[in-house]
Amino acid sequence: MKNLLQTRQLPWQEGLRTWHYYVPPYANFERRVPVVIFLHGAGGSGPWADGETGWSLLAQRQGFAVVLPDGSPIHPNKPAKFLTNPLIWNDGSGAWGERQRSLDDIDFLSALLDELPRQLPIDPQRVFLTGFSNGAGMTFRFAASAADRLTAIAPVAGIWWTPLEQPRCPIPTFFLCGDVDPLIPYAGGRVRNPWGLIIDKPSVPETVEAWARAIGWTGTAVEVLTSAEHVRWQRYPTSSGVEMQFALIEGLGHHWPGGKGQLSHKIAGLASHRLHATDAIWQFFHQQAHRVV
């Protein structure tokens, strides 16, 4: 498969932060396009995540830009490696100790959002954020801090770790999880991650309801009828018209839904193609993009 991504670096604090991107060839500064920003999971990278999820291929077909920044390594002076020096985000969990807590990823992503319209022909009024696992937690956290800079978000297989950091304004949200995820267990509980860290995780419904209430939901969840079998889909409407959608995928472990399933099944459980998250998320984002045109 042809690699569609290009790579740039952003001066940041005392070093450089790397980000990868694809922009349709016809886009220009007079014809700006929407952008999807994707945050990889712990141990991943932008290019690895793109190969797993297919975001740049979909961007090529549908005519939007995609940006995949890299997180920061646990040991900043050593090369990044999945098991011994993973790239991570400061999602607010504190699970990785002082190094994670010292990462100012909210400011980094804010600086990246400032820079993108200067370097790429993207529309700053149509900016979408999604992420997986640790990247999903970072998606929640950044949206809570900077909801006014985003059009919609779509965390996948992650936790909102910082419910005291309430979003400044309601933001359309699509949240996806698997019901047999050993690393983000639906019922919550104590988990040992691939790096040997023991983490007490809240249940998925706690994150769903906490975030839905944070963006204005006060009523009852509404079941959505879809053609996707073995997927429970719910809407959490609000009085403002901004809503949260939640899809729970039966039989899915800790993998990108509909992705290549490259994570070890011993660690992450089973992959599933019952829902193709990249397509479903873009459909959700596309609907929100038309609301702001």
C-alpha cells in the first residue's frame, strides 16, 4: 500500500514535535478542506495508526485532510519503541507517573492547531479530533479544554480521566468501544497494561454518562436502529441540539473497529469488522461539517 503521509516538525519547548499529514492535491489556500486530527494510542505513532485505521486512504477518497501527530516518548533522550520507550499522551490518567504528568499536550495540540492553517490549506472552522486508547483519553481531555476550537470529536476505546475539567461549550461527540476489551473493560476494574502498569479504570458507562451530561444531556438515552449487526448504538440528545452518540461493538477487544487488528490478540483480545470506525466516524464528522459551512 502506498504511503500517502508526509512529515513535518513543530518547534516545541526545547525540541521538536513530529506530525504527519495528508492533504488532497486539489486543496489550496483559496479552497480549504476539513481536517481530521488523529491521536494514536500508547506505544503507537502517527504512521502506524494510519496503517491500522486507513484514515489517509479515506481522506484521499473523500477529499479531506488528515493530521497524525506523534506523542512523546517516556525516555525523551532515547528512540521510541513500543515496549521499552512508548510514545504517550498526557490524558490526565497519571498512570505513567511524573513523566506523563509533565507533558503539556494541551498546549502542544493548541500550538499545532494554530500552525496548521498557516502550513496547510485546512479550514479552521471544520476541525475534527479522534483518537484511540490513550489517544482517546487525550481527545476527551483536549476537547474539555478547547471545545470551542473543534467541530466534533470521536474517542475510541478510551476513558475520560478528567471530569473536573468541564468543556467550555457543548461539542458533538461519537464514542465507540468494544464490549470485551481487556484494557478498557466495560464494567471497569483493575487492569495490567502491556507495560506492566496496574491501573484502576472506571466503567465505560461512567465515561459515557459523565461526558454526555457535561455537554448538556439530562434525559434518557435513545436507541438508534442501524444496519450494523451486533452493535448497540445510542444517542444522548441535548436541548442545544448537540448530542453524543455511543456505539458498543459486540465481541470487540482493544482494537480499532474495522481496522487491521495489528495489536497482539494475547494483549488486546479479538478484533472485529462489525463496524468500520473510520467510515462511521467520518460520516458523523461530515454531518457536523455541513452544519458549520
